[in-house]
Amino acid sequence: MTGKVQWWKNAVVYQVYLRSFQDSNGDGIGDLKGIEERLPYLQELGVDVIWISPMFQSPMDDNGYDISDYYKVDPVFGTNEDMYRLIAEAGKRGIRIILDLVVNHCSDEHEWFRRACENENSIEAGYFYFKRTADGGEPNNWRSNFGGSVWSRLEDGRWYYHTFSPKQPDLNWENPMLRKEIYKMVNWWLDKGIAGFRIDAITFIKKDLSFAPVETEDGKRYPVENFENYPGIGNFLTELKQETFDRHDCFTVAEAPGVEQEDFCKYAGEDGFFSMIFDFSWESMEGEKDKSSPEAVERLKKKLFESQKFVSGRGWCGVFLENHDQARCLNRYLEKKDRNYYSASALATLYFFLHGTPYIYQGQEIGMENSVWKSVDELADTRAKITWEEKLRQGEDSGKLLKYFNDWGRDNARTPMQWSDEENAGFTKGTPWLKVQDNYREVNVKKQQEEQNSLLTYYKELIRIRKEEALADIMCKGEFSPLLEEEQGVIAYKRDYEGKKLIVLVNMQSRKAALEPGLCRRVLGEAFGKEPLFGNYIGVEIEGGKVMLQPYQALVAAAGIEAIHIGGSA
Ligand code: GLC
Ligand code: CA
């Protein structure tokens, strides 16, 4: 692929879930000053960009993804001055800040919605989707993303539409005045010196305006065909880009579920609506019973390769293992017995050199795991609560539900960051808003800073190598090709650019993998036989004439690239 090398193609992004990162004032909730205190940590880690989850004024029904004032920092997180200072202080350390842009919906406590409710004929009433029905019943049978109906009723009999919780009314993008308000706000923040945005749930902004009921067997259905990447959305996204992002040197990454391959270039191609979109195509699926098995590895490999072959040469993706909406990757990919330094570093190596920009979610770099939730009262997530109620009404067993949230609940990723073995893992001096994972005495930043071969050290080295000047071209423009596809349990790939080669070889299983040396020589070419650039074991074992990869051994090898300093933990 040709094209320019934009800075963000060689950046590593770190996601901060603000509420759980670092509390600075003892109220048990992470805040902007807390991030500022931790800037030295992030700089040392080597990340270039911090994505901060929403810090705007909010009633916190969905932890800030329900915004009641886009121009104000919520007092729980600090002040606008704290935000401006954070941008400046991060900048001094070479770190840029991106904010979460949540414009599919706002909060029902936003003054727009308040006015819209008070007066059916107000300008703001046009900023939302309201409906009345002849019989007073729900306008249709669409299910919301969080469970239950997409419609909620006002006292005066109007129904309003929400893709997510009833406290997150959808904004009506069909309304030009509303769009103008959004662009004004986006530009206002860009003028404050942020580098760009992670854009929330953006593929939902265009709906099938007939709002016709859908066919279904059990009353309600989540009809993606009517509201995800719906035809006509491109006009809104083009305008958004022209009116805002294009006017600044702005970096954007969109959460864009529902974008199929045929539309990928429009979203994330060279002149796409966004710099990149997240690649959700290969994340481990809910309900995987056979994780850690060779079959699961083969499935992951297939999806990963399909996606990479498609994306490289066409556009750009954000690649990630974790975010604030998912269980921890160690729990999703690995059985308990297989979770350790080697498997965690193998997963890290696997995605770090793909075609795309790597994202790290807070705590991933120290191998944080899911919590054990003993009762629904311990959970905080609004989606969990809505689903819980709905499923119980439908007769689901509460034990089964609790098990589901233990395995897949969003709270798993949102437990406080484990900084040390002090009380509350060093996150707060008060009572944390969500309970700290029980294992914080064994798994924490301080401990891993002191250990030589820790996951944290490994991530640091991985980040350093990913950003090596000598690899810049190959990481941006290098062709992606799968290697050793037939080797069960092994995931390997190559990036090629103008005679330079980078090879990633990962044994994604708890037993050794034996590879034929002839095969290795053929696929690895010049890189074979050379000392690996980097890896989670020292060297490669040769046994009985075979190349033996250790359980969860991961290595990165290179050919034609000289200027890289080999070091670190390998
Ligand atoms: C996105 C966010 C999620 C939030 C939802 C509604 O999916 O990542 O956390 O609940 O949008 O804003
Ligand atoms: Ca606080």
C-alpha cells in the first residue's frame, strides 16, 4: 500500500477508563488529577496517546457515556482547568490526549432533552426522536442494545428513542441545527489542544425512519439492519469530517460496529470518514467454551488472518485485545491453568505487529484478570442491571446469569487499576466505587516494576520495538502475509516492505510445538537461524532435528533491518 505515513500509524495508544485509573482526592473515583499523577508511568511505558473515557458532566447512568453538558468536566472527575492542564502536562511528555466523542445520544438530563420534554414545539424537540401512537403502545418492537425496548414513554404520552439505556436518548442527526451544535462542540474541544477523538457508537446515528416493526419469534429483536451503518449515514459522516476533523490535524478512531467489508474503505480508507476504526472481527466471542484449545486457536487464527489480509492495503484499523466493554483478555482466551507470564506475553506479541495501531487497555499491561462477582449487588454496569431484570422476568436462572456476568460482564474490565499491594491496590485512600480485584497483592504495577521478567517490562519493550524508527515503514506499509497456516496451535505472520521483513511467531498453546527446520527455513528465509529480535523466552530450542517452540513461546524476528538494538527481557 502506498500513501502517506501519518504519525498515528506508528503510535501506541493507551486507554484510560477514568473512573478506575487513579483517585487523587479519596472519594473512591478516578479523576483527571489522578491521570496527571500517573503521567510519568505512562511516559515510561512509552505510549504516545491516551484515550480518556468520557469526563464530561453526566449523571453517570452509563459511567459518563450519558452526557448532560459537553463543555464541562464533571465535578467528580475534576474541573475544566484540570483538563487543560492535563493536556499541557501530557504534551510536555510527548503524549497526546484524545477524548471520547459520544454523539449518538446524550443524557436525558441534558438541557436539550429537558426542553424537548417540557415543550413539544421547542427547537430541541427536533433534536430527538419522539413518537406518539394511536393506541398509546410502543411504536415498534425493536430491542435496545442494553436489553428492553428502544422506546421509553414520557408522561405526556410521547415515546422517545434510545439505542442504549432509557437515560441515553438518541440525538436526531436528521436535524441540521442539532448537527451544527455537535460540530461547534467538536471544534471547541479541538481548539483546546486535544489530538482527536475516539468516537462512540457512531454507526447508530442513522436509522430506518419508517421505524417499522420487525419480524421475530419472541416479541422483540435487535434489528441491526435498521440502525447499524444504515444507508445514508455517509452523508452525516462526510459532513462531520468536513466541518470538524478536516479543519484540524485530527486523529480519529471510531467504534463502528456493523461496517461490513464493502464499506470498510469509506470508513477507514485513505480518505475515509475516520483515521481508523476498531477491528472487532477477531475478538474472542461470547460463550466460547473451549478456550485454550487448539480449535479455539485455529478459529482465532482464521478470523485474524482474514481480517488482516482484507484490511492491509485498503485502510487502517485499531487493533486491541481489551477495552472497557469486555471481560479481560486472559479470561477470554485462556483457561485458568494457562494464564501466566508466557501466555499473556504471547497474546501481546501476537497483536502488536499487525497492520494497524495497537491499543492497550489499562491493566492489560500487568495482566489484570476478571473479578469474582458473588452477587448482582456487586455489579455496577447499567447494561448488566437492565439485562439482569429483563432475563429474570423471562424466567432465567439467577445463578446462570451471575455466571454469565462473571465470565463476560463489562465490570470485569472496570475494576480499579492495581498499582501496588497497598490498601485498595493504591487506587484510592477512600472506598473504591467498584471493588478491587482480589489478586492485587500478586498482580500490581509496583511489583512488576521491581521484577526483571515481568509482563510490564515485556510490554515496555514491545512498545519500544513497535515504535523503532527502523521499523516505521514496514509497520505502516508492509504487506501482511500469514505463515505456517497449517501448523495447529501456532499463529505466525510476516510483514514485508522493500526487502525488509518482520516475522512474528507465536505458539498459542500450553504444549510444545515441533516445526520442521526445512519448513522454517523456507518460510522464515533469512530471519531463520538469526537471533530473534525479541521474545518471551531466550532463544529457540532445537531438539531431534526439530525447531521446538516452548509453551506459549512468542518471538519476533527480522531480516534486512539492522538498526535495532536487541535487549530487554529476552
Ligand atoms: C459504546 C461504549 C460503551 C457505552 C455505549 C453507549 O459501546 O463503548 O461503554 O455503554 O457505547 O454509549
Ligand atoms: Ca476522585
